[in-house]
Amino acid sequence: MPKRTDIKTILLIGSGPIVIGQACEFDYSGTQACKALREEGYRIVLINSNPATIMTDPELADRTYIEPITTDIIEQIIQREQPDALLPTMGGQTALNAAIALTEQGILKKYGVQLIGASYEAIRKAENREEFKLAMARIGLRTPASAVARSREDALRAMDEIGFPAIIRPSFTLGGTGGNIAYNREEFESFTEWGLSASPAGEILIERSIIGWKEFELEVMRDTKDNVVIVCSIENFDPMGIHTGDSITVAPAQTLTDREYQVMRDASLRIMREIGVDTGGSNIQFGVNPADGDLVVIEMNPRVSRSSALASKATGFPIAKIAAKLAVGYTLDEIPNDITRVTKASFEPSIDYVVVKIPRFAFEKFPQADPTLTTQMKSVGEVMAIGRTFKESLQKAIRSLEVDRYGFDPHPSLEEGDPEETVAQIRERIRRPDAERLWHVADGLRMGISVEELHGLTRIDPWFLNQLKDLLSVEDQLAREKHPLAPERLREAKALGFSDRRLGELLQVSEAEIRKQRLKAGVTPTFKRVDTCGAEFQALTPYLYSTYETECESRPQATRKVMILGGGPNRIGQGIEFDYCCVHAALALRDMGYETIMVNCNPETVSTDYDTSDRLYFEPLTEEDVLSIVETERRAGELLGVVVQFGGQTPLKLALPLEKAGVPILGTSPEAIDRAEDRERFKALLEKLDLTQPASGLARSVKEATAIATAITYPVMVRPSYVLGGRAMEIIYDEKSLQAYIGKAIKASAKHPILIDKYLEDAIEIDVDALSDGTQVVIGGIMEHIEEAGVHSGDSACSLPPYSLSPTLVEEIRRQAVALARELHVIGLMNIQFAIRDGIVYVLEVNPRASRTVPFVSKAIGVPLAKLAMQVMMGRTLAQIGFTTERTPAHVSVKEAVFPFNKFPGTDVLLGPEMRSTGEVMGIADDFGSAFLKSQAGAGSPLPMSGRVFLSVKDKDKMATVALVRRVLELGFTVEATRGTAGYLAQHGVVVNVVNKVMEGRPHIVDHIKNGEIHLVINTVGDKASQLDSASLRRAALVQNVPYQTTLAGARATLMAIEAGLKRKLTVKPLQEYYANP
Amino acid sequence: MGAQMSTMTPAILALADGTVFKGTALGASGETTGEVVFNTALSGYQEILTDPSYRGQMVTMTYPHIGNYGINPEDNESKQPWLAGFIVKEACPYPSNWRSRQSLDEYLRQHGIVGIQGIDTRALTTHLRDHGSQQGLISHTDLDPARVIRKAREAPGIVGRDLVKEVTCAKTYQWTESSGVWAQPNGHARHPFKVVAFDFGIKYNILRRLVDEGYDVTIVPASTTAEEALALNPDGVFLSNGPGDPEAVPYAIAAVRALLGRKPLFGICLGHQIMGLALGLQTYKLKFGHHGANHPVMDLDTNKVEITSQNHNFAVRGGDSAAASHATPWTTPHGRVQLTHQSLNDDAVEGMRCLDLPAYSVQYHPEASPGPHDAGYLFERFTKLMAKGKA
């Protein structure tokens, strides 16, 4: 059937900010959908609150709304744009939930908008646990015994029926938020309470646990003619009981016979038909009893998902693109297979390699969180690796993770201590699955624990365990051999996936030495193509992976080419923003006529789409792997250089080694990067330019530390010198705390000194992104942070343009930024962080590379900075590309950070110097208040326009609070405050209600929050002790989704937003209109 | 691997065009020749090993890990493996599956099948794709490249060779086993028609699927004449899959020609090609054949696509001037023949029906095993045809 002509305009809903369970895979899917549908001539209206996405680039849709994804905002957009159809399957759970709300509130009907891709009924049937269970029973498929509960009483009744362990799954949540496994009544009660509050429908499913069963997933596509294909099967290394997002997964399924696989395939077809997904893709999860093959259906997602992104990258079959085409009426047999170009999309990919995905966690950022892996997803990113065998893929995936492991490094404890005790410890570690389990299992094998016993402890299939065992026995042999290995022996080891680095460790020589010998022996990787068909047809798309085989299919072209190094796995501090920049670099280079080569290992991204660059290498971003690609590409044409400034720290770390190997680094020189990053050199640079930096010192002992802190005066900001990204950074107010910090958390030593900086209390922090061609410097954007300096810049909200700075100060910032860019000879992008206190501008940090804020600034000013930077890096001047003056838009853009606190019970929500946000949203409006209001709604905590405000502030803030409370009262809110705060206010003539602190007896503030009687919380706290005292009230606010502010600056911005909201209704406007009338 | 690899016996694979791959021994030790083909199915190696249609061929599995789930007593497609050799990237020594009874290597040794592993099967597949299927030789005993290439060249090909007589049953027998617990729910009634099945190398799962339909199934040797088959008084005659060149079994073509119009006929794979030749159509050899479980076939009646299991080196086509289409049937001495199924990959004829006689056939495998069950409806179609014949 050809495409539908009865629809002209299609509304597409994005997935909003990056959160755990919903990451850049939905930028990948949304971007593919936009491209695919526009290609067909449809007018695309897009809404997404996340500016750090390719899909929100104004070229990708006809109308791009960076607005909060709420029903009233979407209704306004529908009213303005009159779409004929809504495609809700590309934006994860967020878009599906929005589509359900729009349908149930009659909005779609009112404006005559039809759902395409998935019907309301299909979404309900798939997402509502009870309906799904009934549907499965109708088609003769089994689901684990379960009961639905909407109250505590329901839950307890179900508990008696189901028994333990029981799985609690909230309906309509993503990434299994609020899900858990209860082993006893106490856990059961607390988990059901959490689950009920986590579900937007207040509904949970209590399910008989099939922990330890094997877990499989099938990616399925269906069209209007009822053609169904399975794109990919996935087998989880980790069994049932660990969320699939947190599991190591492998494609294709390894341990199913064809009969068993076909039973699963038949079931998937029946499920697609029964649920009624008739145009698009779905993900279906199965559990299989390893003892007898018993099969149960776990769940299905009637939409594109994280697994479909993985399946797309694993097979070369672009699920999102095809799903979009199916949604407008095409059938699978009408859509060509891009990779072979001779066959059609209606087939099932066959692959001749093994794909391994490993999740990446960030527990180090949440020390109070329980790091046990359960049914709720906790990972923040993932890597994928491709190899000809499982062993090779697994070891490639390990080094792709960037967790400073290049193979199965043993746990440090294996070297020391009593072996028996060590084995006991390993058993203990293995029993409780965590982020390190893969290495714990390896240690177990190393210490002689049998595969049978490990299977018993972990329920990991013996097939996988035996593979690990083989690798460890090879390690064992290698450790007993002498360098240099015979060429054939070395080749064998490389084919098993061993990195040069790990081989060096095993043979006790350097990585460089292994590399030297390897090249001498002619042991180099071959590159094979991902072709969807197991080589049955010729692959025209160069989508490549390395392996050690006999035939290389890289066929480098005789062109002028540029290589872009991507950002690797998403993690806190390095996420989608950098992928956005890499994609822009590729687009700019392509426009300039260069051949573009992308290297990355993150399957969720747009950069790893085979059509983003001319050539895609799906490879780990290590020195060894990147150099192999460089050498291969250099066999033909001219490799002009490598781009390292767009992918965050990952490629930056490779700049020096690459340069040493004679690879040109494009843009700002690694020398200049070093000058900005090396503490001493940077100090000298600032002195030369006569710029100011907060006082600081380097301490190698407790004594030195106290001396420095006394000299520069408290409060001070301390951090170990050897960690990056704000890890273990703390603000210290007195000597006692300083000693505690050094004593407890960190050991100061000559080798690992501690950095101590003067902490500028209540300073305003400023972020500047600038673009320079080496001569001219143009400011991209100056952003004023809402939260004061000391809160990590990635965790602060910010406003572009600044909302409180004097023009003189802004000019001074501009002057300093330009001076820094010139001095460093920046070619490309640079980011500078300043702090302002008492009219003095301090330079905090300079990063001569693309920063996290580049997409936000680009969207705010309507200039694609990363693209321009790429042009500049290729030798064009700013004058040549026509970007010579700073753009100052008339509208205000506010960025707000989004945090994963709701996934980690027990974590305090206070902001600090360590970054913990996973994503961001943007609010755009004509005034700061409205923009901030939108940013809060976009971040999922819409501000109240009336009601009760709870207030408790630290002593230092009390004076400033008086005026604030007056405004709160003027705006018509009632105010509750703790005794101390209320007393202070009363002394200053402001009367508010007094409410008990938690330790003052009941009802206390947490009771009020839980009862829904508080609509906004303003809570600032000082030292650790008072933080602990008040943590439960912040936690309660989080769980009840009551907006909270933990800084006075944030509270002030909140009031400005509420004021704006009371004055006028929020309106919507697409980027295209903002840019047309700047 | 790795650990074991250095201690493994070396082996060699040579192709007639002089290409050589070095690997290590798998299965029974020795030397073997056959036509080298590749199969892209991700699972189902046990079914492939025991499919008599691979007689005379050495099968390369494109998926690198083979043997992961071992060998079990249920998933056989005949009483033994028939293929000439087996070629894999990595054979799993520690199978893991609740039904597994032995490893792939053990099984191959037990049945005397010579194999090779540790070779770049993707390079081999690409080579076969570009240069066509050809004769090859696997040796564990002679590792001299020049000699093995010469032996590969000397090995007999499959064109014009009657491989059917090597795999067909010796005498007539009954089959009563159904798919049992593995049966797909189909909801339609069972019909106790009497079916005579010509065994050109029949797969067990075809027999199980015929029994699933309710039929009383009698299997007869490939050399059975039309008169002998008719003497059994069947309601319909089934023509099975089988190995090699359809032109090499003139006796079967003659039998089918004599049965056309006298009994409802249903042919699969070689049965389909034999029916084609009996109808007066032609067959030809494909460059590298269709072997896999992901082949899209368009049902021209409904314009729906089914994902099919395929294993054929030859295909049917009309006479010189006759292009196939659903709308314009071929004219044959036996009346009009309509194209019903076509490969979406290369437009090859995948199914046909006689418009003037009760007969139809498909090139691919509706019985799957291994592969998807999308085409299972074709068995039900046989019921309808026989019911019509009886009415």
C-alpha cells in the first residue's frame, strides 16, 4: 500500500529530558522518524523539551516546539498547527503517556487528530498490566501469576496469594521505576507503597517471581498488511530479576534451539496481532525456565524502545525509520533495505557476528543508593561491541565502557590475603548482583569456583560462564608465557578480544611494547561489514567493526577524509550533548565535501546511525582501536585529521597519544588543551592575562591542608587531584570538617595531593561558550546560573541571556572570554566558567572544546555553533562563514537539569559540586519568569499557582528570606515554616504558620507533605548535620512530586516564574518563529 | 578456544577455484568432498545436518557460533546426517540447553561427518556469493594446498547426479507421529485423508505436519511408479523435498507426469521442481542457491509477505519466451500454470499452481524446521484440494 494521502501534518512527541530508562535512543528514533516522514513530504510538527537533541534541530521539522511535554501545552500546539495525525511511538514512555492523556481528555477527538503507529486501545492493552495479562491468556500464552493492586489492602491480599519473592511492577512507568523484588513482608509493604506512588495510574502489578529464569527479547515489526518480521533476538546474560536495561545482553539469542526460538517467534506474532500493533515496532520480553523450557511472556512495549535502538545497531535494520514509514501506510515489502539496496525491508536480518551490550552505571555519584541490580533500571548508559565471537565482543565491550578496565582485571583483593577468605568474599560479591558482577564472576573462576556453582549463585547460563572460563584459562596460560609471543599465538589472543593493554599486563610489558611487536608480526585487525544478511548480498553501506580474520572489507576510499571520535557511553557528565556535537561535526564536514568517518560505541545515539557519516566504525574508543582505524583509513586517500573536541573527555584523552602517533588533531592544539587543563600552566596563563582566580593550594598532608585553608579562609572547596568530574568534591566550612574529610574519605599523599580552592559563597556562576578561528573570537552565549557557584554547572539551571547582571559586568566577562580564547589560540569551540562576587569576576575553569551547553546555546540563539566550529577547524575564518557578531536574542531561554533521585531511595536531593543530573530541559519565552516556569514544567515539576509553601532555611539565609516570604504571601500563598524560621520572620513582621520538624513530634512536615497539603518546598541547609536532619522532608517532597528548591537563588527564580504564571497563561512558539524574528 | 586451539588438529578447506582456508578439525577425522554452499540461518543446525536435501553438499554456517545448544533426540529431520561436510567458525564444546544430549563435535564424529572450524566463514561466504557455489574438499589428513585443490576439482558435482536414490527409503512405510507438544495451534479440523508421500529425501517435519492435518500417511520410495502409487488408492499425493538436480531423476518426473490430473498433488522443494519438469517447465541452477530461514516470499494471491525457510540450488522457470506472473499463467501441455509465490530477494519462482488440474507446489519449506512457520497454511490448502477431489 502506498503512503497515506489523507494526512498532511504529523505531530511527533519526543521523550523529553534524558533520565534513567529513557536516554538518547529516543533522539535516535525521533530523528529517524522526522527524516523518514519529511522525505515522504509530510509536514512535521515536533515537541520535545530536550534541547540537546538532533531531533530539535530546526532543520529536522517544519515546526519545532521546545516546550514542556504536558497535555495543555500539546493542546495549544495542536490548536496552532492543526495536525492530522499524532505519532506517539518514537518518544518512549513519555510520548505514549502523553498520547493516552490526550485521548482520554478528548483533546485528539476535539481537534480531529488521529493516532498513528499505535492505537489508544493497543497502547492500553500493552501498558495496562491487567489487560495485558488477559490478552495473553486469550491467545494461549502464559504470564507469571500475578495480581493488580490499587491500594495497600489490595497489595496485601495479593501477597498472600503470590508468595515470596514477589516482583512489584508499577503500571505506566519507564525503566521499571518503582519496581522491586520483595523477599519478605516488610520489604513488600515498603516496595508496594513506593510502587503505588511511582505509577501515574496509582496501580501496581504484584507478580510471582521467576528470578533466575532465562530472559529473551524479540524486536518485532508489523505493517498494515499484517506482514510481521522479527528484526532481532536478544538473550540476556543476566537472568530474570535484573532489569534488561541493567543486564548484559547478547544478540542474537545463543542458547535457543530453532524449535524453541520459533515458539517464541510464533508467540510474538500472536501478541502483535492480539494487542493490535498494526504499524510499527514492538519489543517483547520472554522468560524461559532453564530446566524445562517453559515459556512466559513478561511484557511488551508497543513502541520503539532502547532495545530497538540496540537491535537497529546490532543488525543494520533501521527500526525507527521503518516504523515511521509503516505508520503512514507503507508496507514492509515496499521499503528498500538501505544496506543492500537490492532487497526489501520485509525480511529478517541474519547476522554473522555477535553483539554484546554492557550497561554503564553511576553508583559512585550516589553513595547512599543501593547498588544492587533489581527490576528497576539503574544504569545511565551502555556500550555495544561487535565481534566475530562472543569472547571477542565481550572483551571489546569491556574496554568500550571506559571504566579503566581493558579486560578481566582481577579484583585487588586477589593479590593479598588468605585464598579461602578471598573465595568466600567473592561468593558474597557474586550473590548480590551489582555493576561489577562480570568481574566478580571472573574472579570466582580464577579462584577455582566451578561453572556449576557459579551458575547456582548467579543463574547466568553455563554457556556464558564457560566462555568466561575459557578466557580466564587463556589469561592464565599467557601469564606463564614470555614476551614476545609467537605471531600465531598473538593472533589467537587478539581474535579472543584481548587488548594490547591487557596482554601487556599479563606478559608484564607495556602496552606500547605489545603493540610494537604486534605490528612487527603483522597481526592487525581486519574490518568486516554489518550488512543485515550474513554476506548473502553485497553491502553498500560501510558500517564496520574490527575482528581478527583473514579478509578485510574496509575498502578505504581515495578521498580527503576526516575522522570524528564520539563520546562513548552516556554517563553523568558526558551524555547526549556531546553526541549532538559529533553529529553536527559530521554534517558540516559532509557539506564541505569531505568524507566523514565516525567512531563510537554507544548504540543509543544518532552518531552511530549508518547514514549520519559516510563511514561508521562501531568500535571502542581506546588508543589501540582508534589507531587501527587510522592505519586502515590511511591506506587510501588522505586522512586530514581527527576531531577530538566534540565528544567530551573520551576523545580528548586520546588527543596526545594520537598526536604522538603522527595523527593530526584538528582545531585547538593538544598543547593548548594541556595549557588549560594543567593547574600550574593555567595559573601562569591567568597571571599573564591579569585575570583573577579563586585562591587555592595543593596539599600533600593534613597539616598542609589546614595551613592552606586557614590562609585562603573558609569555606573551601576540596577535591582529590586525581579524579575528574567533581567526584568526591566537597565544600568545607571549618577545620574539623576538613580533617574529617581528609581522614575519612580521602587519603592525602605526595602521590595524590588534594586540591583546595577558596569557595566563593553566594557567587553568581556564569558559563560562556565562544567560537574562535584563532584570530577572531565570537561569543556564542553567556549563561547566568540560577544556583550559586558551588553547585556543579551541569546541575544548575541557567538563563541566556543573563537575567540579573549589569551590562558592565557582562562586557567584562566578554572581554575576559575573548582574551582567554586568543591567548590559547583556540580554533573551534571553548567554554569558560566564571564566578562573580562583589563585582569581581573570577575565572573558574576553561575548556577549549565543545561543552555540555553547546546544543542549548545553539537552540537559544538559532546558530548551529558546533557546525560552525567544524568549519573553522577545517581552516575557514569566522568572517568567511559569516559569524562575526554575537547574537543576543530578544527571548529568554532557561535550561534546567533533571535528576535521577527518584530511582535511588535514600539519596539526598541537595545540589553540590558533584554533578548528578542525567539530562536537561529548556524553556523559552519572552521573559525570564515564563521561561523558568516552562523549564520547571518540562523537568516534570510544574510550579503551583496557589496553595501552601513550606519554608525552612539555614541561619545565613534568614535575613534574605524576609523579602522572599513577603512576596510569597502577596502572591496569595499561605506559608508554613519551621519554628526557627517562623520566629525569625515574626521578629521582622512577617507572620506565618509554624509546623513541626520531624523530630518535634507529629503531625510534622513530612506528614503534611505526604498528605498533599504542601505545594512548594523551599529548604536551604548548611552543614552535614542539618542536612541529615532535614533529608526526610526533601525525600518526601521528591516522592510526592512536590516542587522543591534547595537554594535561595532557586527560590527567587521560582517566585519570578509563579508571578509570570499568575499574570499570563503560558503560550507556545516554534523555534522557526523565534529565529525568524530575533 | 585459544586454550585448546593450539592443540587442535589442523584442517584445510579447498575450493575448486583454488581458494584455500586453513582451520582446525571438526567431527570425524578424514577427508570429504562436496559442493560448498552457505546457510544464513541463526539457529537450526541440527535440522540442517539431518536434512537429506544437503546430500552431496558441504554446508557453511554463516553464524559464527554453532553447537551452542548441542544435539537433542527430537530435532532430527531424518535418521542421520546426510551432508558431505560441515564448515563453521566456532563449534561449541559445552552446549547449554535443557534438551541437549551431546555436543556437535561428538555427534559429527558418531556419524562420520568430516568438518572444519576456525575459518573466516564470512570470507568464504562472500567468495561463494561472488563466484558461485562450487566443489570443495575438507581434509584433516592432507594439508598440502596444491594437492587438496586438485582433489577438490576432481570431485563430482551435483548437476546431473541422482542423489535422491542415496537418501530415499528402501520400502514403503507408514508415519503416525505428529508435531505433538510442538504443534502450532491452528484451530481447524483434522481430515483423515489418505496421502501417499514420495520420499525424495523427505524431512520428518513434513511428515509430522501431514499427520497434524489428520492424514493417513504412507511413504513410498522415490522410484515408485504412478501406477504403484495409485494402487494405494490415495486421496492425494505428496512430492517431497530432496537433494540435487531435478533433471537427474527422470523416473520421478515420469511418475508425476502420469499422476497429474489423476490425484491432487502437493510438492515441496525438489517435489516442486519435479512437478515443474513434469508440467513441461524448465529448471536451472542458481549461482549460490537459497539457504536460510529469513527469505521473504510474496504470496501473489494476497500480496502478503511470508518469511520462509529455504534450501534450494535449482529453481523452476517457464520456457524461453514465457515470463512468469500471477496474472498471465504459463501455458503447458497440462493446462495453465499460475505463479503463486515469488522471492522478494531475486524474483525466483517460489510457488505455483495448476489452474486446470488439482496440483500446487512451493519451492520453499512450509514445514519450516528450521525456520519460521509463516507458510504453514499450505498444508491446510492440501486438505481443501483433496476435499474437492472427493466431492
